[in-house]
Amino acid sequence: MGGIAALSQAAVYVGAMVLFLGILIPAGYGASTDPMQNVAFLADNQTAVYVVNVLVYVASSVLVAVLALALYDLLKASSPVLTQTATVFGLIWAGVLMATAMIASIGLTTVVDLYGQDPAQAASLWMAIEVVQDGLGGGTEIVGGIWVLLASLAALRAGVLPRVLNYLGAVIGAAGIVSVVPALGGLVDLFGLGAIVWFAWLGIVLLRTNPSALKAQETQQEPAAGRPST
């Protein structure tokens, strides 16, 4: 399940990019800084925006939860504390994604309904909703970055996944974490693009490798008896 979830998550990211670049942005999404024009766009393209929200947030929430638990099962014996911590952040990220989806979907419907009655009030409401979305993770990827970083470090310690894949995950995770700094906000794009490669590569490795063989390899990498693990 973990391999399928990872590959599916990579596909979700690619699909979201196609929808943004091929449909929403050419139609004018984000082209204006005028809140009134942005709300007018939402009213005219409600279905497309809703589909993107479901794809990016709801699907990602489910897939991240499945993958986080799969990695926990794979890595827990070699590095229990680090793996447990990584899994906590993975599940938190899944919850944040689902919460963002709910806020975005309900907010979109409310704003579009209000737009027909009071466009100015609808614009103000949408600006408030955008702030909440960005705070939960639309503008930064700190929670997801922590999960990817810790999971990569745990896998690197266990020695059950390709080292280059783990180093890539560590770099991507670090980029997501520091994207919270305003001057480094552009690194959120690096996280998103790098995550596509990381998810796809991880999924291929998990599907091609027998889980029993991975766990046997992990057992050989376990710390010597009596040495505390991290």
C-alpha cells in the first residue's frame, strides 16, 4: 500500500500542476491583486477550483496518511523514536491537508453565494479565508517538510532505502521547513517539485522491493544490543 500511495501522491501533484498551468492560470487565476476580480473569477470557475481543492488537499491527505503508516511499519525496528516522531508529523500533515480542504471547499461555496448579493463583502471574506489557508499550509510546507526530513533521516539510519533518495528527501524536507521564513518563501516551490520526484522514486522502490527483504536488511542494520537507538 505504501508504494501505491507514494506513486499516487506524485500523480496528484502532477495532476494539480496540469490543472493550474493548463486551465486555471490561463483562465486568469491569480492574475489580479484586486480581491473583487479574484472573487469574480471564483464565481465563474467554481467547479474547476473545487476539483483542484479536492485533488490537492483531500486526496493528498488520505495518501500521506497511508504512506506515513507504511514507512512507520518499515522503519520502526531500526530507529523507533525518530520513526515515531516522523509518523506523528506525517499524520499531522494529513490532518492539516484535510482541514485545509474543508475550509477551502466550504469557503468557496460561501463566497460564491455571497458574491451575488454583496461582492465587496464576498471579497473581504475570501481574503480572510486565504489567510487561514496559507496559515494551515498553503503558503508554507513546514509540517510536511518536517515529516519528509525525519522520515528520510530514519530511512538513512536504517539503510533500507537508496541513500541518494534519503539525501534528496532530507534536502526537500529542509526546504519545506525554511519556507516559513518570508525571505525564503520561494522554496515552497522547490519542496513541491522535489516532492514529486521523492514520492515517485519512493513508490517505485517500495513496489519493486519485497517488504520482507527490506525488513531483513533493516534488522542487519539495527544497533548493537545495549546501544540506545534514536
